[in-house]
Amino acid sequence: MADNKTKAQRSFNMSRIRGMDTAPELAVRRAAYTRGLRYRTHNMKLPGRPDMVFAGIRVIVFIDGDFWHGWQFPRWRTRLSPFWQAKIERNRKRDVRNFGKLRRAGWTIVRIWEHEVVRDVHGCVDRIATAVARHTT
């Protein structure tokens, strides 16, 4: 399927897509902060650059976009061009690789999907709070 935008229009649209401080991420962080959870954001030294890091207790949170990280990707991959299929597949493999590195290093990972934030942001924060409480002594 051909792109219905010019190269300049597509470039402009893609430049507006943020890797950090996305709307779902900000919603979760705001709700977590309100609940009294204190964290660091986007630790560049950790694989995958986690969205929230509770360093003292080794808990990290990833808030992933459904499209970019391929939530239920096998169900809708055939609707994409080969370029996007390969792109999302690489993202998914990178996520698995990074999660493995982090687990081997002793980190607990909480992965939250964009659609979960939209549906119930407080439920997402409950999951984070549970993981934090489990590791707090």
C-alpha cells in the first residue's frame, strides 16, 4: 500500500512521535507520584531505558506503546508493509533481550501497555505499588 503523504509530511508526522514523556507515561507517573511513590525516570545506563526506576529496591517500569512494541503483534502484523513488520519485530526482540539482561542483573520488571493506561491508570499504579511493596522491607 502506497503512503498517502508526501515525504515531507511523513517526516513531520514522525518527528512528532516522542520516545520519552509520552501521554500514557505522564499519566502513570502523575498518578504514582500522587500515591506517594518516588522514582527516577529514564536511566540511560540500564538496558531499554526504563520509564520509571526504583533503584534502591531494583524495580523498574516500562510503559510501552501498543503499536511500537507490538502488543498482540501476530494478530495484526499482516496488515503492515514489510518495513513496519520488520521494525516492530526488531523492537519486540530488543525488548526480550533487554528484559533478560535486567532480570539476570536482579531487577523486577513491571511492563504496562498503553491500552492498560487508557483503560485504568490507577490499576496500573496498583501493580507498580504492589511490586514496590513486595521489595520494600
